[in-house]
Amino acid sequence: MRTHLWFKLTAAFALIIFIGVVVTVWLTNQGAATQFEHFMVANQMVRPAVMQAALADYYRVHGGWGELATIFDDLVLRASDGAMTGVFGTMMGMPHNRVQVLDVRGQVVADSAGQADGAALSNAPLEHWPIVVDGRLVGELVVEGSLMGAATTDAATLVGSVTRAVFLAAVIAALAGLGLAAIFVRQITRPLVDLTHASRRIAQGELTVRVPVISNDEVGELTQTFNQMAASLERQETLRRNLMADIAHELRTPLTGIQGAVEAMQDGIFPADAENLEALHAEVQLLNRLVDDLRTLANADAGQLVLEIAPLDLADLCRRQVSAMQLRAAERNITLTLTAPEQAPIRADGQRLNQVLLNLLDNALRHTPTGGVVNVNLHADATSLYITVTDNGPGIPSADLPHVFDRFYRGDRSRTRMTGGTGLGLAIARQLVAAHGGRIWVDSPPPGAMHGAEFGVMLPR
């Protein structure tokens, strides 16, 4: 059985709140009881001392105990009020304990219980406080029972009242906390539920689904990332469909040409002579090259492109490749030049870099008019080597620049496979350069400039 996240979070908050309430009530109860006990201990000596002083003053003024019994209750209350006023004054024991005054013979001269003078003392626990006047013992203040024990019931009542008040406040706070927790949990889980529903729709092929971003926290960041992923999937799906359509079209055209030529030869329309067979061979070569290019791109996309890294001289590689392309350039009276240092050592895959340079030169020669110029420049700095291939053709329109390295992209829609290649050369060059940790770019100046397009490659040493 699946447990919802909102239930887990709410239960966690409820448990935390419950523990907080229990701990708060317990600590309050213990603290109140402890502090009250300390308060009582600190003050139990105060009231008898006040009573002692009052009785000593009475004796000093009247020269004896005389009519003490008639004013004794008043004296006890005033002594208690003088020691502690307010609610605590009536809870500290003395007004509720039986208080007696004894003379030096041990006879009762005053009793808060109102018994006759001279009555015998009871057998209850007693606390004795001597009454001294001018250094002479004149009597004793006797309190029946313990002052602490007398206040125990009142103290328990006070602590109980405090505990109930704190518990009620804690329950109210807990209910308010649970309400806020429910709102908070909903704020967290609602985007996650939306993301779950959107994920299911994407899994069913609805790649246009997006989730609204309603916060700037981690959940909002997750939602933004999800939307970026969905947009990337939609873009990749569009590219995949276009790629499959392009591949089908690119393969169908040479196959259709080969099939038509063969059928024409079978029907006797075209003779199977060297010229027609050479045309068929060119179509087959183009088809093979297209398949090889697609395999190279597929390996690069899958991260399976294997590079045979070894020390090599990039300047020598450029010289050999430019030399190999001179004959083709001469057929159209194009001047192909190379500017390079004597040596340019680098660790790289020579075959792959040769393929990159071949594709760049092939592209430049295709776009350079008869009698034009193509310049190859190799230079270096402390960390990198740079190759630039510049032609003086018509350049590349600014609208086409972002798509130059796309697969099967041809800026000139009139170009065919026989005049425009497979449409994969620059895409392959980008993948091979990236596999070396380098960068490839294209720049095209506005019309009327001294040169057309300029392709650049940066390779780390």
C-alpha cells in the first residue's frame, strides 16, 4: 500500500508538536514545583522571625505577656502579612498552623486556637523559636506542624493550576501549528503531484506538457529543471523526426538513381558502358560515404567515438592535406594557400583531425567561385593550437549561421548531393573537435567584405 508524502510529512509534524507539548508541560510542571519549593524554603524562616520580633517588642513595651491573648490573632495575621503579602502570604503556612506563645515556665500564654491560657501543649510535631529581650529568654514561639508541610496542599494546587494553563496553551499552539503544517505540506506536495502527473503525460508522448513554477525554493528549481528537461525532450524529438526524415530522403535519392539506371540498362535504354557504370559507381560511393558519416555521428552521440591519441605534428598534417587538395582547387582555378609554423606538436588522433580539415577544405572549395582564394592558417599560443580556413565566397547569411553545424543542413537549397556533399561534414567536424576537448566556430562578415566565411578550430595542446 502506497503511503502519500503529505501523510508522512503531516505525521512527522504532528509527532514533533506532540513531543514539544509533552516536554513543555513536563518541564513547566517540574520547574514550577522546584521553584516554588525553593521559594518556600527561602521564606519559611522569614515569618517566624517576624513573629519573634513582634512578640519581643510586645514584651518589651508591656513588661510581660499581660493581655497578649486578646490581641494574639491580630498579631499573627499582621506578622504574616508583614513577611509576605498577596496570594503567597496566605499559602506559606503560618495562618493555617496552630501558633502558641509559651512563657519561661513552659506555660501557654497565647494560642491561635483560642484555648485558655495555661493549657497543656499537644503532642503534634512542634517547631520552637525562642523569644529574647535584651539578651534574656522570656518565652518561646511554638508552631505546631511543619511550615513546609502546611503549605504542601496549596503548593500542589498552584502547580496544578500552572500546569493546566500551560497544557491548554500548548494544545492551542499545537492545533495552530498543525494547521500551519497542513498548509506548508500542501505547498510542498502540490508541485510534486503536478510533476508526477506531468511526468506520466510525457511518458505517454505529450512532450508539450509544462508545470507552472509557483515558488523560488528547491521545489521551484526542480520544477524549472523539469520544464527544461521537457523542452529538451521536445526539441530532441523534433530533431529525431527531422533526422529520420532527412536520412530516409538522403538514402532514397541515391538508391532511386541507382535503381533507375540499372533498370534502364536492363531495358536497353542506356548501354552498360564505362561512362554509365562510372555514374553508378559515384552514386554507390556517395551512399557508402553517407552511411560512414552516419555511423561516425551515431558513435559520437553514444559516447563511443574512440580516439587514438598520439603525438603528431599538426603543421605537417595541414601541409599534407592542403597538398592533397591542390589538384581539386586547380580544376576551378582556385588558389589554395597555407600559412603555418615549421612545427606544431600536439597529442591527438591524426586520422580524425585529418577528417576535420578535409571537411573544412571541402566546404570552402565548394563555396569559393572560380578563380577565388582559400587560405588555411595555423598558429599557436601557450596552451592551444588554432586552425582557420577562410574563403572569398559569398559568405553565409546571418540567419543560417546558427544552423551551419546541423546535420543535413544546406544553406543553399539548390545544392544537390553531387554538388553539396552529404550535408554531414560540418556536423562530423564539430563532434570530432569536441571529442578532442576543442571548439569549432564559424564567422561570416557582412556583404562586401574582403573574404567570405571563416571557420575556426581550437585544439588544446
